Amino acid sequence: MKQNQDALIQDYIAEHTDALSPLLQDLLKETETITGRSRWSIGNVEGRLMQFLLRASGARSAVEIGTFTGFSALMIAEALPDDGLLVTCESSSAYAEIASRYFKKSPYGRKIRLEMKPAIETLKEISDNSVDFVFIDADKPSYGLYFDEALRILRSGGLVFVDNVFWRNKIFKKPISNENAKAIAAFNQKVKTTDGIDKVMLSVRDGIYLIRKR
């Protein structure tokens, strides 16, 4: 009964949220055909929430840790102003190839710079207090490290948007046996005990953590 109710709620939310563009629909279809992992993309509702925050905060510069096939990057770029810039980090050439093709097809792709190397290397090249928004959605054991770098590069008032903080609900199983779930649980605790930030966790999709640097 609860599962059916949850599905009804999700369908209702989707119905009352702005629809995806045809280009992003095509990207999700191709992602599923080639990788079988379209579920790794953040989806429309989560993407629209991210866009809402980007626009409301007046963000002009953003960093994305984990491009995958480019769905979230295009969502972010769409919400940035005309002179905005997203630096997105991806280490898989196969995923980056798909993303690059869709960046070229999109009118927002000109706002995106794709960095093909380990994300931590790209982050180390970014100046302190210089970025408005950071999206973390990459290898789970490195979340804590990415978070530290995010706080360093963010300006005061900047936002961090973190995906998968429920890790398929495996963080709720006691004891936690899944290694990624263990990493996420440790990350969540790290954020909870970090000073100098405002934070709220939301049960959107696979769980998101929103953090504001004071």
C-alpha cells in the first residue's frame, strides 16, 4: 500500500513540475541505450530544484563533480546567466563523449567547460572563495574530500548540492554492509558536525543534502 502511495506522490510531483526539453529526453534515452544507467542521471524534478536554487541565489559560476552523460550539466547551464560558466569534471571518456555531443547540440553548451581528469585535480586548480555553486555526484568514498574542496572554493553564501545521500536507502539498514552506503553515512555525519554552514537534507529522489557556506 505504501509503495503504491509513494508512486502516486512521485507521479503527482512530476505532473506538476516543468517538463523536460526534447533534447534532454533524447539524452536520457541514449544514455539508457548505451549505458543502461539512465537512473544515474538526476531526473527532472531534482534538476528543476537545482535550477530553482541556482536562479534564486543568483549563481554565475558552478562546478560539477561527476558529469556522467551530461544531463545535470545541461540543467545547470540552462539556469546560469548568459555569461555564466560551469566547470564539470568527468574521468570516463565514454561518458564524456556522449556529454560532449549533447553540449554541442544545446544552446547552453557554450557555458560548459568539460575537464577530463580526476575531479580533485580540477578542484585544486580553482581559487578560494571564487565559486557560487557546487554539485557533488561522483564516487561516494571521495564525497568528504570533495566537500572540503567545495567549502574552500565557494564564496560566502555559496551553495553545495549533494546527490545520493540515501544511497538507495541502504544507509538505513543496520548494520550497514554496502561500502558506498558506509561512505555516504560517514559523509552525512561529517556534514552534520561541520561548523560554518547551514544545511538541510531532503527526501527528493535518492536523498539530497543542501549546504550553504556562511
